[in-house]
Amino acid sequence: MADAAIPLRTRLVPAMARGFIGRCPHCGRGRIFGRFLKVRSECDACGLELHHHRADDLPPYAVIFIVGHIVGYLILETESAYEVPLWVEMGVWPVVTLAMALALLQPVKGAVVGLQYALGMQGFATLPRGRPAPGPEETRLAAAAAGLGDRDHP
């Protein structure tokens, strides 16, 4: 990958958008999550170190703010317009709230990691250099480290 192919630093909105969809805020190709909320140590496409992010409390607060406003508005409109039994509301609204919170938590955390990257916060001040494509020597060494001999490797 050529160094000119990767911008010096991605601007704020594209970096947050890439994080929101779970992609690396620097290159947009690698994934940033290894598990549901576990951020990978580095991007497998461009090598951006992600382990030093500090998206601790902001994502849950933002999700509570967003979901609370949406569900609160829906409850208010439902109460104003319809005669819904209490047992239906007590069964529907907690499920809607939980589903929305779980659906938004990972994207919001990715956007916060993108925000920290775009602003150069929490160790994102240094950018990765472009990784060259592995040559035959690197491929042979990787195969040897994995326990494959020359006869198993093409």
C-alpha cells in the first residue's frame, strides 16, 4: 500500500462515520471491533494502533440520551393518542428500550473512537505508515512460524 493512498489524518465527520459502521477511522477498511465492545489492538489493514483509546463512559451516556429521548417521545405520543392497557406498555417499552440500547452501543463507541482519532486524543497523535504487501520471504517466514513446512506451502 502506498503512503500516498492513505491521507495524513481523516477529517472529523468521515472518521466518526467510519467508526460508527465499525471500520478503522484511518483507512476505512479494517474492522475496529474484535468482539461486541472489545476494540482490536490495531487495524489489520493499515496498522493504526487502537489499543490506547479511552471511550469509557461517553458511549453509554450518549446511548442513554438518544434512546431516552426517542422512547420518551414514543411513550408520550402513544399515551396521548391511544388507549393502550398498562400491561401492554409494561411489556413493550422495556423491550424496545433494551433493543435500541444494544443496537446503538457498538456504533456509538466506534464513533467515539473515530472522534478521538480525528482529534489526535489518547495516543492517536502518531499515524501508521503504509504497510507494504508481503513478499515471498515474509510469506515463507509466516508459514514457518505457523508450523507449515516448505512442502505444505506453495
